[in-house]
Amino acid sequence: MKYDVVIKNGTIIDPKRKKSTIANIGILNGKIRAITREDMEGNIELDVRGKTVCPGIIDIHAHVEGDLDCARVLAAMGVTTVYNGNCGMSPENIKEFYNKYDSFLINQIEQIGHTTLREQVGVTDRYKSSSDEEVEKMKVILEEAFEFGVSGLSFGLEYVPGSSRKEVLELAKVAAQYGKLVSIHTRSDSYGGLSSLREAIDITRKTGAAVNISHLTYQFGMGMATEALHMIEEALAEGLDISVDSGMYSGFATSIGSAVFDEGCIEKWGCDYSSLIAGTGKYKGKRLTKEIYEELRRNYPDDTVIGMVGEEYEVFEILEKPYVMVSTDAGTLYDAGVPGHPQDAGTYPKFFKTMVREQHRITLIDAIRRCTYMPAKRLGLINKGFIGVGADADILIFDAKIIEDRADYPCFGATDTRPESIEYVFVNGVITVKGKEVLDISAGKTIKDKCLMWNWEQ
Ligand SMILES: [Zn+2]
């Protein structure tokens, strides 16, 4: 038997079995077909002695939406599958999206965004709530999308402050009927804004929908992490179907024209304008002044601005929790192929380096589990997130002893510098990244589901 690829002598970490072992992997037709210590023959044979071999990373909170620049940056750090359509924003024509990107650098899964739904039924004012009639129209579009195989529904409530609790609950009910995940970017990100986390938790309590709380640090990592985590733990103890994702950075990024940066944001964060850094555009890398803030809001609403308003120790406090998955929030505006925030290029290497190697907060096996097997289970991806016979051959090979992020905030360095120690990334059995080089390959697929959501267990 001759395999397409044989990966030899790697230290295989399988987060499903929570085991680490040295063995060879045989890949054929995009799947893992054999794992053994015996010698195997392949058209390509790689000896990766001393290196870690684990499932490709599944980023449960991204905004790639078919953007190749973004996908390349993510793939370079080991991401093989992204869950898109977050924070209420999804592609305008979802069916077209699935067809257009069925051959792409990495695998993509979509949600329908609530803000996008509002626009589709003509609710363009973000400070206005939708009428009953408009909600009914949104429900029809949503049902059709779920029938088609779209995997979830997302809310970006902070971006549409006018959306009523009623419209949110009505749409979440549809997701619950179809067994689809509801991702929620909460309504508030400011001190004292924990009632918005209560609102998100209440969505699952009132509708029965499975809920994922998006980028927890960006919402509550400004002095509220302990209380937020406590609230989530109470909800989990109550048996509510809730999960959480969070990233490695304390400063979030979004477009300056969004409601997040509405007048009063400086007061709500208790910072001054210099805590805001331009990520893209003519002021890239510069700290804002009141004048620049006003100019960008007026003339360049799509430019990315980073709010350096979080506490770094809360990043760690959140990610230490065994129920938290790691995510990037990647895919804000790109400037000449370069992201406006280092999260796109550095999240996972930074996670392994800081949480495992430097601070010994979690084990390498657990760290890998939070980026692979946990999101796979949450998204119902039964063939992904583990290293076993029959699994899709989405594989990351790296050196755990030296893995390190090199991307930095735009005021300190380049946001897109490739991490150290990534050896190979496979997407569906095809080598897609080799060292620091991202190849011109399209082995990724768009993935639809048919309500295959697994039962969530802690
Ligand atoms: Zn968001």
C-alpha cells in the first residue's frame, strides 16, 4: 500500500484521546488512513522527529469570508478551518458564497448574521429596532439558509444597539428549532456592562438555543473578567448550553465607523484618545487624537482602529478556564494584504508560547484541545479536530519547544509577521504551508451541515 503522504516519527498529540505518542501517519485521498509505528511508503515522506503533530486549528471566531489575504495569514499559523459570519455580519449571498469558495486555501463554515438579515429586509438604521413584519421576513430568510446548510446564526448586538430583545429572541428561536448554534457578540463592552452577558445567557434560557459567547476578553477583559466567568459558570451549572471563545490580546480591533466607537466611547472605557491606535489607513500605527478620531469617523469609517482598553492578566484568567476555546476575531480590514491587528497572525503561537511554555497554566495537550477538538465538537465537525483513522487530514506540525508569535500591534511592529516553528500545515491531506511559505493551493472546502450538532459536554 502506498500513501499520498507519510508523516514519520512525529510526536502525535490527539486531543480527543488526550494522548501523546510517537508514530507514523499515512494519508490517502485527504484522510488519515493509518497510524502505526511500522514503516509505511508514501509518494511524499516527511521525517518530523521531535516535532508536534496535531489536528489543524479550527478558529471558531473569524471573519475570513473568502478573503485570500486573511486566509493566508491564518494558515501560516496553523489554521485549517474557520467559522465565519460572526458579530452579525455574513456574506450577502450565502448560497453563492458556498459555491464560489468550495475550492479555497482553507476550509470555511458560515453563519447568517443578524445585522446582514436586517439589511436584507431594509432595516438600515442601527439605532432602530425591527418591526414585527420585518422580523417575520428575516425569519423566512433564516429558515431558508438553515435548510440550505448554513451552520449558525450570529449577533453583533453592540453594532446594532437598536435591535430589540424581542427580535433577537424570535430569531434565536428559529436557530433552536433547527439545532443551530447562536454566536453572540454582546451588546456592551464597557465597565458595568455585564447585564449584556446576562442578556446573552438569557437567550439560551428562553429559547433553548445553543449559545456561544464571542471573544470574551474583548467584551469583558477590562476589569470584569472574574464576574463574567462567574456568571458563565453559574449558567453552566444550571445546565444551559453555553460555550465561550476568547483570544490572546487585550486590545480589540474594529472599524472606526461602527457603533463601538460612537461618541462617548472614551468615557465608557475610561481611557483617552491615545489608547486608540489606527490599524489601517493613512494614520496606521499612530495613536489617535480627538482630531484624528473625528476625521476618521467622518471620512474613513471602514478603517480599523484598535482599542487598547483591556487588561492583559484577564486574557490569561479567561483562557485558563477549561471551557474556553481560543479564537482570533481575524478579518477586519486588510491594507495591501496586511491585517490591522496582530491577532490574525499571532493568536495561536502566542497561546502555546505564553500559556503552555512560559506560564505553565495549561498543558500542551489541553492547549491543542481548545483550538481543535473543542471547536470541532461545538460545530458538529465529526471528521475534524482529532488525529485518528478516518479523520480529515487537516494537520499542523510545529516545534512546541520554540513556537512563538512575531506579529505585533501596528504602533510597535508588523501585524503580519509569520510565527516561528511552523513546519507544515495540511488542508485535506494537501501541504498548504511549508515553513514560512504559504503555497498557492486550494484544498479547502466550504462545509455545510444538516443539524449535526453534537451534544455538548464539558
Ligand atoms: Zn465581534
